[in-house]
Amino acid sequence: MAGEADGHLKYDGRFGDPVTLLKAREERDRRLRRHGARAVAHWSWGDLAEPSSLRDILVSVGLTPNSPPDLQHLSSLGRLLRSGRNGTGLT
């Protein structure tokens, strides 16, 4: 399994043509699968701010949680991401 934090800002046009960027992502995914990755998961800052969303993404590609989530640390990450102080532009 491989994963990528893939912010949505990349696809709004400010970093180049969104279609070109999406094709580059698809090529990265193909390369990873050619080198043995069974699946490639993508998540955004918003998914990190909502731990159940990230968990669902990871479980959907075959990962199995091996311990309960650390809700205290995960909730503090969500607060930081929502505050916009991390440079993501999320508020």
C-alpha cells in the first residue's frame, strides 16, 4: 500500500493546468503499482482534520488498524488544521 497527502489546492489552477496535474498523479500511482503497491490512497488536509475520514480511506485500501486511535492527539491535529495556522489555507 502507498499513500499520498494530496491537497485539493493543487487542482484549482494556481499551480498549473489541473488536467496535467491529475495526469501526473495518475502516472505516479501507476509507477507505484508497477513497483509493488497493491493500492494507492490519497487524502487531503481536510481528511486529516477528521480522523474518521482518514481511517475510512486507509481501511478502504486494505489496511487494518492495530490499535485504538489516539483521539487526544488526533483532535489537536484537527484543531490546528482548521485554524489555518499550518499554511494549508484551511479555516
